Amino acid sequence: MSKGSPISPSLMASKANAAARAAAAKTKDVASSVSAHPEAADERIQGPNNTVPPTEMTGSQAIVRSLEELGVDEVFGLPGGAILPTYDPLMDSTKIRHILVRHEQGAGHAAEGYAMVTGRAGVCIVTSGPGATNLVTAIADAHMDSVPMVAITGQVSSAFIGSDAFQEADIVGITMPITKHSYLVTDAADIPRVLAEAFHIATSGRPGPVLVDIAKDAQQAKTTFSWPPKIDLQGYRTVVRGHSKQVREAARLIAASQRPVFYVGGGVLKANASAELLELAELVGAPVVTTLMARGVFPDSHELHVGMPGMHGSVSAVTALQQSDLLITLGARFDDRVTGVLSSFAPGAKVIHADIDPAEISKNRPADVPIVGSVKEIIPELADAVRGQFETAKPDISAWWAVLDRLRETYPIGYTTPEDGLIAPQKVIERIGAMTGPEGVYVAGVGQHQMWSAQFIKYERPRAWLNSGGLGTMGYSVPAAMGAKVGAPDRVVWAIDGDGCFQMTNQELATCLINNIPIKVAIINNSSLGMVRQWQTLFYESRYSNTDLNTGHDTVRIPDFVKLAEAYGCVGLRCERDEDIDATIAQALEINDRPVVIDFVVSRDSMVWPMVPTGVSNDLIQIARNMTPTWEEED
């Protein structure tokens, strides 16, 4: 059953026998349609493109075999009754490594981390009812951040669907708003086709999660498996090439602009278009801002990069957008954290908006030149068109650069030494990035440490920065880092987490230790829900309602993170002095046979600056408390 198609329990009951009777005939038809056209390989079907002749097996064996033929080598999961039939043949697979997590949410975030570093769909498998509902947060997270993921859930037998059976939940209905597509499979013959379609949908166009819910009787039933299946995706088409007329009009606007800015979002990362972006940016010579989801897609060290925009973006990046006359928007969605009050965002700018998802274009900000398609294809086409325009005349934007260079020099990202004598959290994160280098992978949780990680680590390559941007999921970091390390085993992977976030999913340290996944965890321990506390300081008269966690300096330290790490078999370290930061990080970098957890005890009064308070224009960006930049020179 596809997303958007309701299912009636009485209809399910009446169809059960008919479906069983039709299964053999249907599988025969599928098998004959495949064998009749062996030469017509469907490029939408992923994997090594093997041909498998009709073979009798169970539905659960067909699940495992389909995953193998799709090229899946790693899955994250947790078994239970409704998915147990599939876990039996999974044990015999020599191609798929199953990693047993300790919580289903961890399976979902691990699949996300794997997908983010590899560019391939991450896969997670859980059971019905609470197993599936525990996965909902990770599915929503993948949906918000356009992460390709296939979530396979077991379901109660089809005859019991709708009867409130034990561990039954309508996971298709629950996740309908947060998946790219959803399936309920009640016929074993449908399994190869549905899984092939699921992977294609998850990874094509704008990536996202696809749910495949498979009834227990479909897993247990006999079927005839063959590969490749014949897939049917009527109405699902993705536009790849941009409209040539729109591309030419965009080039004309670029050639006429005096204050252009490249507003680059995570869509450029998902499209693997970093090299194309670099070529176009250098051709135009315009400033580039990279959103939280696009960090690393354009090198931080490049002279054209002016920073990250948004609520906690740099003054130069925020002002570049505000004072521009043309936004060259590539794979971005005009998120509220970037725009601030939308009506006051970039008031004098025309907008070129290129995106694979037509629903994003003009959704929040009307586009003067909309271009639907993959930025991987659009950017080179735009570069060619711009070259043609520049043959006549290339605009002089030196005055624009004089403004932005002055802002970069006057208002760099920085921090002050805490007055309480404790470690500055920004320094910890800055040193982790500097000592690990650009080849590392940095996975943040959500909150202050997330913003500091985006600000103080230099990102020089794509897929080095992972975070929960759209949903803002506490607990993302440790399991996502675990998945990232599985996907990129030769890279150093840091989970930079808060003491609040860490306590939500740290059970996955057991998964890491047992499966030889040696991630490094830096707990930025300010003994509080830091970002919430910052808002309480700024907007609630320092009334700290329920934000103290009692994990840090001068508290009862529950839990003791070093002892907790050691209980999981990890190396536990603690750093409380500024002069010990480098030595502690160096010690962690030398340990590669098990996870390392460092409890960095930092000042709880450190705040994230710059900041655009919610509900105001980006022009009111603050560089410190009650301090705004001086604009007279730039006006």
C-alpha cells in the first residue's frame, strides 16, 4: 500500500485469502516479465545489476536477498516478534553486516550518519508497535534534513491489522507526513519490487526517508524471487536539467548585479556539486555563504567564503544577505533560522532560486528566476551562460567586497574568556578541529555545542559536518557518529555532544564497543541545557527553570561521565583545566581500539554569539549581549 492510501481492517480480512490465492499467479507474472526482458536493465534499480532466475523462497528471505542485490552492506536494527522471520535468514547473509543497536532511535540516527558520509541510503530494521514508533524521531529528522534512508519495519499479520493486536501500530499512518513515501506490504511477491522502488525514491530527486512496513505473514509466506524486479512508479518523475531560458535569465541578472551573494544550502551537498559550485563562484567572484546544512560544501579557507548565515551566523554572512541586490540561491530553502523575520530579509535583493524540489521554490520567498532541477546539472549550465554574459562586460563588485572585507575584519567570530575561571567551550571545540584536521568527521548534537561546532571548526570538504538541522534532535550525535564511522571507517569521527544530549542516546556506546566502532565523544559539559539556559538568561530574567543537570563543576555529578564510559568498556577521560585541553585531545586521538569519551567540564555562562533574537530583523544581529554592529561605515 502506498502512502496516502487508507486501509480498512474489514477489507484487510476479506482480502487476506484472495491475496494468498493470487500470490502464485502474480509472482509467476512478475518472474516472466523480468525474464522476458533481461537485456533491459532499469537504471532506477540500485546495486550490482545481477540477474537472478526465479527461485522459491520465503518473503523474509526475499527481503534479505533484495537488500543484497541492492548493494546494501550495512544495516542497523533491533529485532522483535513481527520482524523475527526476517532476522533468521539475515543471520546467514555473508554480504550484509547487521549492527545490533540498543534503542531503535539509535538505529535510525546511525542510518542517517551512514548516509551522510557515504551518500548512499542508510538502512534500519525494527519491529512493529513500539519498535516502529521509537524510530519516528529519526525518520522525522531524516525528512527535515533530506537524508536518504530506508526504514524497514515489521507489522502484525495482515489478518490482525486494524484489530489493536499486540504490538500493532499504524506506522504508515503515523509517519505519513514525515516520509517521502510509505509502503505496507501484505503480499510476499511484492517485496523485491517495493524495496527496489524504496531505494530509488529515497536517493533520487530530493533525498529523504522511505518506510517499508511488512506484515509478518508476508515475511513467512512462500514466494518466487527473481531479480531485477519490474518497478512501477507512475507519477514519480524528477526534473534534473534546468530550463535553459531560466538559466539564461539567471546569468543576465548575475551580470547586472553589483552586490551578488551565493546563498548555498544543503541541497548542493546532497547533489555532490561542490566542485561545480567552486568553479561557478570563482567565475563570478561573488561572496559565498554556506548554511548550517551546507558547512564544508565550499571551503572555509577560500577567500570568497564569508561565513555561515542565520540566527548564529557571522556578521559578514548575515549582512551580505541583508545588503545584497541578488541572491543566487542554490539548494537552500529560506529557512526561518536564516531569514529571521521573513518580510525584512534581504529587502533589496532579487532572487535566483535553483532547487530539485519545486515545492521549495517561492514557498517562503518569491523567486524572480525559479529553476527546477538538480544543482549538479544547473550550476555548470549557469556557469556557461555567465561566461557568455561576461564576454560583453563583467561587473565591478570591488566596492561590495570592500564592505564585506571590512565586516570580516571588524567582526570575526570569537569568544571571551569565562569569568568563572573554567574552560571556554569554544576553545575546546576549536582545538578538536585544529588537532584532528579537515579529514575528520564532526557530528554534533543540538544546542550551544552544535552552534560552536559550526562556528569554530574549519570545514574544507563536504560530508565532514553532520548535525540535526531541521528537527533539532537531542540525542542525534552519538548514534549518528556511530553510523558515520561505519560508513567511513578510516576517518577520525568525533561526536561533539552536550551533557543533555549525551544522556539521551549514550547507550549506543555499548553498540560501538561490541562492534569495534571506535568513535570519539567530546561532552561539552556545562551542567545544563545550555541553549535553553542562554535564552532564560537573555529573555527570562535569568530564571533558570528546570535547566540544571548537575553533571559539571561543583555539582553532584550524576552521572559521572568518566565512570559511565568505563562501565561501557570505553576509555573515559576528564579535562577541567585550560592547560590540559591539547594533551587530552592528543590522548584521545592516539586511542583507536575502542571508543573514547572525554568529559570537558566547561563554563555554564558561555553563550553563542553572534545572535539574531527571534522575532526581529537580521539587521538587529547582536555580537554580544545588547551590542550590535556599527553600520555607518557600510551604509
